[in-house]
Amino acid sequence: MSEFAVEVRDLVKRFGDFVAVDNVSFQVGKGEIFGFLGPNGAGKSTTIRILCGLLTPTSGSAFVNGLDVATDAERVRTNIGYMSQKFSLYDDLEVEENIDFFSGIYGVPRHLREERKQYVLKMAGLEDRRHAMTRVLAGGWKQRLALGCAILHQPPILFLDEPTSGVDPIAPREPEGSYRRPGNTGRGGFWQRPSRHGERSSAGDGANPKRS
């Protein structure tokens, strides 16, 4: 088994003549929270989709939990949690129904589903809103619910694609804080968001890694 949670070497992704990801290389250690910063259009979301086994790289290589994303994408997807940039749960289901649905999708053992559901409701602060329709939740509550559903199966690696998009800026670190809580020791997170003023580095207009 690889010593790295994520390992990327000379990764390239082209869509026709457009180069979305241009020779990106980095490594993320196990148990590490890794920030992927860069301006819009730098290829951050495309890189994450490749690492989640949703896109095939044009060239280069990428390994997640020791699995090759190009040849073993299905197994990669069982080893990760993924919270996409766009809200991906079902607005026409209740909060609790969304949790139940994703417990089944992620293969959470039946005898653990109630325990995991209660954990997610408490972590997201939605215990009193469990029967609310998801569509009526404010953006911040929706993002907390999406994060909870992404970690129902306790994945060793979690990918967050702009997790604070549309969330009250007073609490931008909430998703990271949730994943750092007791019980998540040894798990790793991969977090991307656009660069803020003053965060650009020698990476220029490309994506810039930041660890914590």
C-alpha cells in the first residue's frame, strides 16, 4: 500500500485543443488536510474529478489510496467521499430521507445506519430539522447536509470541491472543522477553493497546494 493518500505525477487533461490541467504533480500524505488553491479556470475541479474517477486523464498518472484512477476508477470511488461544488442532494426529499438514501448508495451496513444518521444530524446541526424538506434549507445548512452524506461511509479520503460556496462567510472553516473532529483521526481531506487576495504564489495562474 502506498504511503500517500493521493499521488499525482505530470497529470494532463485536454478537452480537444483546450488544456484544462497542465502537468500537475503533488503528493498528499495520509491523515493530511490538503488545500488546492487557484483562480477560476486553473483546473482545480477538473483535477478533483479525475481523482474521484469521474474523468480519465489524457496523460500522466494519479493514484488515490494506492489505486490507479485511470484503470481502477470503480474501486477509487468506494474509497472516497466527494462533496461537489454544486449541491448534489435531492431537494424533494426530507433531510432524514436524503441521509437514508445515501447510506444505501454508499453501502453502509444496515446495523450501522441509524448510528451514522444520528452522527450526521448532530454534526450538521440538523437534529431539529430532520423532517424538513431539503429544498427549504438555507445554503449553509444544505452544505452541511451534503458534507454529512459524503462521510456516511467513513471514507479514508474526502474530496471537497468549493465546500463553502454559497455559505455564510462568517463560518468558512466549518467543513474543515467538522472533518477534524474526534473520530476522524487518520483520515485525509482534499479541499479546493478559489484563491483569495494575497494567496497567489510562485505557482502563478495555476493551482497552488496548501497544507494544514
